[in-house]
Amino acid sequence: MQIKYNKENDIVYIQLSEAPIAESDEDKKGVIIDYADDGSIVGIEILNASKNLNDPSDIKYVAA
């Protein structure tokens, strides 16, 4: 898994899989979910991240 923040475009992308993206849906405004052919989630894109997240440049990953 990778989490990337593109400051220039203000987008956070959470990549969950290396599978090719077959389809993308914007279920909620500003949140795009990418799917593989088998329906599994490949990634989640958050548009206008600085308006939707406290500090997108300071993302922490916590495993429990």
C-alpha cells in the first residue's frame, strides 16, 4: 500500500493494489474509487485534499 500527496494538484491517492484500473467511480463528490476487473478496490483518490483533510502533507500510517 502507498499513500501519495500531490501538492500541486492537491490530491491524495491511496493505492491498495498494483492491479490495473478497470473502472473508476465518484460515489461521493471529490472521492474517486478505482476498481480492478474483479471488482476489488485498487485505489482511492481524494480531490481538494487540503480542504477535506486536516493536513494532507502529514499523513500517518498506523497498523494495529
